[in-house]
Amino acid sequence: MREHLKTSLAFLRNTWRGLTSMRTALVLLFLLAMAALPGALIPQRSLNQSEVDKYFRDYPELAPLLDEIGMFEVFSSVWFASIYVLLFISLIGCLLPRCWEYYKQWRSKPVRTPRNLARLPHHAEKALEDTSVDEAISAAKTRLRGWRMVEHTEADGARSISAERGFLREIGNLVFHFALVGLLIGLAGGKLYGYEGQVIVVADGSEFCNSGTYNYDSFRAGLSVDGTQLSPFCVKVDDFDVDYQPNGQVANYRVGMQYQSEEDLENNSWKPYELQVNHPLRTAGDRIYLTGNGYAPRFTVTWPDGQQRTGLVQWQPMSPQTMLSQGATKFDPPGVTDEAQRRQNQLAITGLFAPTASFDGKILSSGFPDLLDPTAAIDVMRGDLGLDSGRGQSIFGVDQSMVEQGRLKRVARENVRVGQEIRLDDGTTVRFDGVERWANLQVSHDPFQTSVLVFAVLIIAGLGTSLIVKRRRIWVRAAPHPESGESPAARTVVEVGGLARTDQAGYGEEFARIADDLLGADLDHSPQPRADAGTARERKS
């Protein structure tokens, strides 16, 4: 039993040491980057379900296999989370011992002066006239002010100084790695407590309130968000202006809107704001972005009994260059209480909308994205739209299965401009009344956004510090000249040796400046080859 326990403890200890090694952390960081590649190359359900469906249609054999291993939900998969957690543990396991080691180095004194400074990569030596040992050491201490220094008196009467600098390099390295851990925590916190939603608001004074997930067209919640405690605010989109260049490219988007935060909801006061791309509205802890726009044609249907219904529904842009759009506006017949009769007389206006009409033969296209000649090529469908079938369907089209079954038939097809109408066989008229713009708003909530920004800045600052700052050491030894004897003129031999622990370029120039200040400017500062023990003894003798 005891042997099994020892074996288990040894296994756990070795596993922990392997997991918390810097090599393992680098491997896990590389694996995390590689694991994120499928999330960028393969469509993800959380971002675009329609693209995932298209991938299944295009690759019917490959897609189910990828789905089995979570390639369409990479960032929420078990294997991605495993790499993430292991990297987190490995980084912390690497950093804690390094902090203790750095603390011990910081509290320790600089290394004593080597016996033979000539063996160091950087070395200079000179006999100074009219300079005592005390004066040479005092000048060295003045020149090395700001360095960590310790002074020694050697057995032969010589005095020396050990100095070192560049501990900020290790601090930068630790800051970089701790900030990386903080960044991982911030990203994880954003996934837990953040949410993101998309909503289309027509620019005719329509409002949107962040009172529940049911108000969104699409909503993606964090693992700890149930949708019942969203940030309270409302927005009202009054107008949408776009500046176009002559070639049809967009120069600027502007959304004229008003908003209410929690304190404004009580007294029903609105604050104006001009929403632009990359200039989000920040309110109630959320950010509101402009991510898209389009057109919403307005159609009015008049039934033979004189009753009217007006539909204003967004249509989907097919081309961002010309804003040619497609969509469907659906109507229920008014005053019909019989369910079977109601389903048989539903109407749908489907087709294409061009803000600036351009015809290729009889096919409608768009020549410019602005509303210069708005025209719609519509099909009027009558019958059962399948709205009560229990199956979801796109607002931009009709259920094609109803068409295939003959339960939904086309009763008219025509091109119409604003103000024109179509008369159906039963006397019903469909009039094209005009067009409104709509804005696609993205609401993002991430309580860890500021933390992520701070840690990202610290990562850059720590990495820059660790790359720029050099860890280096320098030693100065001053001893009476052996030939001075009883001469009243003091002569002192001063040696200066230097070592850059990082072998980084630039230390040679710094050493040369220090040596010039201490010994004079007529020295050769080229790096010296390391001497063996015999050469060192000969040089000293």
C-alpha cells in the first residue's frame, strides 16, 4: 500500500513539474493558436447559422464528421476549453516559482568582483597618475549612481565595487506573463457574463428597448446570462443618412437617434446621439454599434371590401455595392375568423427591390445604392404561407414547400415604382407607397472589457520592457601601482570589467562610456577573448 502511495505521489509530482514547465506552456500556447484556426476558417453556429447550413449543403459528407468533433462550435467545445484551462494552470505554475526566484535575486547582493577581470568579455585597465585608491573608488561610485552597488576591501589592500543593473527586465517579463493570465481571465469572464444581440430598427422613429431577449432578432448570451437582467435602456432611430461617392462607394454613415438610460426612463427624457461606424453609443454599461443597413419597402394592400393593411418589413441586401435587395412582406386577410379560409387567402409580396432601377432586358437590377429611382419587381403570392405550421421560416422569403404543394400560388408579377399599384383578379390592389431605411444595431455587453484592455496594454508594456532593458553587471577594482614605491605622486591601477547577462547589442557602447569616464578616452574597448588560467596568471604576474 505504501509503495503504491509513493508511486502515485511521484507520478503526480512529475506530472505537475512537466505541466508547469515553460516548455509545456509554450507548447500549450501554440496548440491554443492552432485550435483557434478552425474557428476562423469554418463557419460557427454562434456567429452565422445560415453559413453553417450552407456548408452542410456544399459538403454533405464532410460536414457531419466535422460536427461530431465540434468544428462548428470551436470556442465552446470541450477540447478547446481543455487546452485553455491547461494553459492557464501551466502559466500560473510557471510564474509563482519565478516570482520567488526573482525576489531572492532582488534581495541578494551583487556578485563579488572576480579575481581576474581581464577574462570578462569587456575589460579596460589603466594606471592613473595623481589619483589615490580612495579617489578612484569615490569617482566610480559617483559614476555608477543608480546601480545596485556593494563595495569590498580585498586581502591585498585593493578596493572594488560590484554593480549591476537591469532588474526591470525581469519585472517586465513577469508583468507580461501575469498580464497574459489576466487577459485569459478577462476573456473567460466576458464569455460567462457578457451577451451580444442583433436587432434591425427601421429609421422612421421606431424604438428598441433592451428589456428582454424577445426584442432581438438574434441573441447570444454568456453561460451565466439568462436574459432577465439586461441593462435597461431604449433607443429611437429617427433617420439614416448615407453619403455616397460618384462610384457608389460609401463615404459616411450617420444614424440620427435618441436614447434613454435607466435614469432617463423614469422621467421619459431622451438624449440625442449621432451613431456612426466605429463610434458606438455607450450607455448603461453596453455598447451599441452600427453594423449594417438596408431598405424596407412599404406596401399597402386594399381588399375588395375597402379594408387596408400596410406592411413595412426590412428586405435583405444582396449586393452591398448596389444595395439590390430581396425580401417578402406578408399579410393576413382582415376580418376573417375561419382559420381554413384565412390560411387560403394570405398574401405575400416577394421579389427584388432596386434603389436605382437598371434593367438587363426585363430583369431588374440596381445601378446605384442611393434612392434615385426606387423600383420593385414583385410577385404577389396567395394561399397558405405556412405561418401556423410550427416550422420557423425566414422573414426574407416564403416557405417553398407550400409552393411545391400548390397551397401557395403566384397571382401577379409586375415591376412597380413608388405610387404605382397592381390589381389582382379578385379586385384586391397592392400599392408601392415608398421606402424607409433600416439600421442593423449590435448591442454588446462585456463587464470585463476594461480589464481586457488594461491587461492587453500591460502585455505590450511588459514585453517591450523585457526586450529593451538589458541585464548587465560591471566591476571596478582600484589598487596601488606596484612600482609607485615611496613616490609622493600617487599612482593607482584601475580595472573595469563588464558582463551583459543577456548578450544584447548596445552594452558595449555603455561599457565604453563608463570606462572612458573612469579611465580616460584613449582606450581600446573591443571585446577581449576569454583567457585561460595560465594566461591569466602570466598577465597578473
